[in-house]
Amino acid sequence: MSLQALEGQKYVSVTTYRRNREGVPTPVWFIVRNGHVYVWTEAASGKVKRIRINPKVALAPCKMDGKPIGPYFDGVASISQDDSSSDLRKAFKSKYGLVLSLSRAFSRGKDRKQVFLEITPS
């Protein structure tokens, strides 16, 4: 299974791993570009901290509540040090529109540093 499983989906469950190898699934908004999955998130989030320790992740299309609606596939994540890529920002805004703008405006982390996660399927 690969990125084809994410076509037409709004959410992806990204499972990151704790030091004890326990998986922590998190439903997130995402975009797919050039064979990679991108997630826009707070730099201080748990998933970013876990990826710094172990870049291996598992992905599956899911519902808003995180319930998987397709099979998982493995990937490797890297962290962009900032979210200044206007192309990625535009792609997220194009996919999620007003809902993204409202979510970011009312987010408790709106003044916090944001990063992009780039996930490469393995």
C-alpha cells in the first residue's frame, strides 16, 4: 500500500513511536506532493518530539476521530525547521480552505512556531 490509499482523503493517521516503541497514532490534515506526505504542525508537539528520536512512522487514511479506514504503510519523517514554504502553505489552504484558516485563527498554538513534517513512504 502506498500514497494511492490517501487519494481523496482529508485525514491521515500518523503513528509515531515512543522510546519504548509504543505507537502513538494522531489524525492530522495532510497534503501529498512529489511522492511525499506533508503535515503542518506545532514544532513543540509530541509527534515532532517523537520523530526527532525515531523518524519511522506508519500512515493510514482515517476518519476525523482517527479511526483507520484503510491499511497502514510505513514511512520515514523529517522535520522542516520552519513553515515558511509558501508553496506548501498554499497547497494546504487550497485543500482545506476556510476551515484551515478558522482553525489556525482560533488555535491555542496560533502564536507558536509551526513546522512541516515531510514523510517519505518506505
